[in-house]
Amino acid sequence: MTYAEDRKPRSDAARSGFVQPTVGAPADGESQTTSEFAIPVGLDVAPVAEPEAHTTSEFAVPNGLAPPHPVAAEPEGSAFSPPSTYSSGHAPPHFTPPSGIPVIRLTKEQPWQDRMRTMLRMPVADRPAPEPVHKEEDEPGPAIPRVLDLTLRIGELLLAGGEGAEDVEAAMFAVCRSYGLDRCEPNVTFTLLSISYQPSLVDDPVTASRTVRRRATDYTRLAAVFRLVDDLSDPETAVSLEEAYGRLAEIRRNRHPYPGWVLTGSSGLLAGAASVLVGGDVIVFVAAALGAMLGDRLAWLCAGRGLPEFYQFTVAAMPPAAIGIALTLAGVDVKASAVITGGLFALLPGRALVAGVQDGLTGFYITASARLLEVMYLYVGIVVGVLLVLYFGVQLGAELSPDGAPSGTDGRPLWQTGAAMLLALTFAILLQQERSTVLLVTLNGGVAWVVYGAMHYVGGISPVASTAVAAGLVGLFGQLLSRYRFASALPYTTAAIGPLLPGSATYFGLLAFAQNDVDRGLVGLTKAAALAMAIAIGVNLGSEISRLFLRVGSAEGRRAAKRTRGF
């Protein structure tokens, strides 16, 4: 190959049409053919040191107008987490509603139940703040979970002892407030206690709950818990948290004030006294007492074997009815109806009935429904036990006439008044009351029977109205006595309503059912239910009337004491 052939330019096919030609003339001075898309010499753009910025959106911020570096966002947390601008050391004292905080003066001389009940019916923002207590800077306050636990344990003892839901909430609020936890909300149902405390509007709330699984009637323990709450709510009595725990543990360890044989004997005396109220004599008194004591022992035996209360009441109702049927079949000239009626008096759940109606009247409808359902189950257990015995007695030829209802006008008002007081006395022992309260409740029961007898037997007023008035006086005197002693009203009212319980109406209603007289049976049981409701409503009405004589505070305080938004 010659030198000329080496200098021969390459064809256009061998070159790309988009290759930029070499800037400047070639070394050999010859012209060079380029693509028609090539940039002429002298018009090319000099290369830049840095590439141009890439194309951005039309919404991009121009250079020089960019905002400063944003502050890092707060980490995601609870809705109650305090904001970054909040400082607990310089926080405002309290939240003030737009309408302002009304001035409410609660007299310290009032019982703590009334003061706490008044504040519980107020919104949280309207409650008066507790007075600040001076303490050292290095003295830490009590731990919030321990205060809530103590509160729940105290509420459990009160609820298990038969106290009303409103009084349990008032006691729980008093315990929390005594340790500086004023922004708390207790909640009480039949088997569950809960309480929630929120330190401030920006802090996380603390909630605790406790389940009430066992119930025991011990009014001595109930009174001891009330004294503990009274000491805690008293600003002049400094009770530390550990001391309160110690006293509560001592209350739980205390044994019942009366042994088992005393309780069994009291149940027999109660049944005998009840049989005298409905016209029984000495033989009837002894027979009713023996039947009640036998039923009590059988019920204790069933309880030791773990049987539910329904079957315990069923078994306890059988011996009095069986003894009455046996005396009738043996030809003994006694009032079998008085024997059976006396045995029923010791079993009728008057305490649970009063507590259930009281919860319903004070707005605790869930707890009231559960209590009344419990009363219904116990009542059905008594009905089943008595009906089984009456049915077999009727089949065996026992002559039991439902027309032989006791009239009570047998010219023995003194005997019946004494029997009513004995019934109240033994009922108080069965409820494990303190010995100092037994005499007062006995007198209260005697007054109730005298009022009932004067209205019904002498005045001819209906038994339902007479029972309601007598029960109202029981509630009135019981509430005043409890306020005088800063204690619970149950020990002064529950046993005193014993003479008013509808034992005879229950028995004759069941006898009519056993004799296939459904209409008469329904009338009897309906009358018994009406008397029971009259007792419960009368006791609650008397308690509310007694509060009218107690000062609640200012006009704002009286408005805050309203339970509902009604009239």
C-alpha cells in the first residue's frame, strides 16, 4: 500500500453523522468532510467546568430564597404528652373554665361523706382544689400507684360489706384527696372497682382496677374502715401511707366479734321473735327457733362444700317448713303458718334489697340491677325450698289454710313490741355489728314496729303505706345517728327493718301456689314485693330527708349536690 492510499480519507459511511468534528484545521491542511448536523468551525460553545443544574419542577424555590434549616419535629407519642414549650416548673396552677370557678365553701365540720359526695357530683374543673400542705423540699410525695391501690382495697371492703355504690365512691375519693390526688374519678359497679387519676391536662392518666369476688357481712369491719377513712380525710390527723396500709391489714385480719354458736342461736331467736309477731305462742316460738337453727347449720354445711348461695338458701328454708308441716300432721294445736313465717324472716335478704334500691335511686343503675338480680335469685331459692316442703305436706294431707293469715290484733301490743326489739337485736348480731351499736339499733327497730302497728292495726291504714312510713323513720334516725358518730348508716338501719320484712305475705303466697291457687299466690307474692319496695324506698327517703337538716354549704354547693340535670 502506497503513501497516497494511506492519506485517503474515510468514507462518510465509516463515520457517524453526529460526531463533532475536530476543532481547527487538520495537520495536513486538507479540508475534511463533516455531517450536515455538525457545528461549523467558530460557532461551537466552549465547554464549561461544571455541568448545568438539572431541570427541576416549576414549584421549586429559586436559589437564594430557600428557608432556613427546619427544626426537627417532636417525636410521636401519647396525645397527653406535654409539648416542648411546657415546663412543669412554671406550669399554670389550674385550668380555669370560661365561666370561671364558682366559690364553694364546704364546712369542715360536716361528715366527710357529705363533703366528698358533693364534690363527686361536680365536674372535675369545678371542684375546689385541696389546700396546699407545706412539706420539705426534699420530701417526696407518696407513689401514685400505691395510693390508688390503697384506695381500691378500701373500696373493696366497703362494697363487699354491703355499702351503697355512692358511699363507696365518696370513700375512694376521700382517700385519694387526702394524699393530694384531687383530679381522680372513681367508678363502682357490682363486682368491679376502678379509679383514674390525671395529674394535669397534659400528663398521662393513671388507671387501676380491682375485682370484688367475695362478699361477707361484717359491720364491725365496715365501721373500722369508715373510721380509717375519717382519719385520712381529717387534715389534723396525719396518717402516712404505710400506717394506712398497716391499719387496713389489721382490719382484714380481725376475726368476727361473735362466734359461730352465737350466730346460730341468734338465728333461732330471730325466727322465734318473728313467729310471735304473727300471732305465735310459746310452742310456736320454740318450733320456729329449732327450725331456723337447723336450717342455719345445714346452710353452713353447704357453704363448706362450696355450693352457691342459691342452694344454701334453698336448704335453709326447708327445716322451718318441715317442722310446721310435722306439727300439723301430728295434730298439735299450733299455728303452722307462724312457724314457717318465723323461719322465713331469718332468710329474707333485706340488706341486699335496701342496698339495691338505694343504688337505683341514686343513679347507679348497673349496680342496682345486679343487686336486685341477686335478691331475686336468693328469693327464688327460698321459694323453691318452701314450695317443695309445702307440696309434699299437702300431698300427705296437712291442712294448711291460706285464710288463716294472722291479723295481729290479738291484744298483745307489748309482747309484739318486745318481740320486734328482740328480732332487731338478733338481726344486728347476725350482721356482726359492734356491741356499742346493738342497743341503738334495737331501739330503732322497736320504734319502727310501734309506728307500723299504730298505723296499720289501730288506724286501719294499708300495710304498704304503714311499712313505708315506719321504714322512713328507720332511715331518718339511722342516718342522723351515723352522722353523729361519723360512721356508716347501715348498722343503724339494716337490722331495724327486720320486723317489717314481708315474711307472712311470702308464706301465704307460696302456700297458695302449693295448693294450685295461682291467682291467690300471685296476689300474695305481689304484696310481698310491694312491702319490700316500700321498705327500701322508705329507708332511702328517710336518709335523704335527714340530709336536709345538714348544711351542705353555699348556694353553689347545693346546686352541685344535684345528682342529675333534671329538675
